Amino acid sequence: MPRIANKRPKFFSERVYERRVLLGFTMRHLSKKINKSPSAVYKWESGATRPTAPSLAKLSKALHVKPDYFFGPPLENGGIA
């Protein structure tokens, strides 16, 4: 029986780090804004884990980008919300 490919889009973890640094946020500051632990933010930035849908919504809002910013090729407007 053939394996079914994972259809989830690729999450570009480096974009979390890039946007956080661009905005001048520390990992601790961002984690407080989204009510998550600094270790959760670290895991997202390192690619060890992906944020859940609710966490992605909070992350996008805190970093002033659309959720699509973290997936696929760069967006025309840079993903700025």
C-alpha cells in the first residue's frame, strides 16, 4: 500500500527569528506577548516544532504579519499585515 505524502505546507522557522529580530523583540518578550514559554518560541525558531493554529494566529499578530508569511515563497508585500 503506498504511503500518503504529508500535505502540510512547509513552515519556514527562520522567518520567526528574522521577524522577531527585525522588530527588536527578545525571545522572552515575544513569548510574553503570545502567552507561550520562551522554550516554545525557541523550538519554533529552530524548526524543532511548529506552532499550533491558535499559536500561529497569536504569533502572526504579535509579529505584524499574515500567517502565510511563515509558509511558502516570500510574498509580494513581504507578508506585512
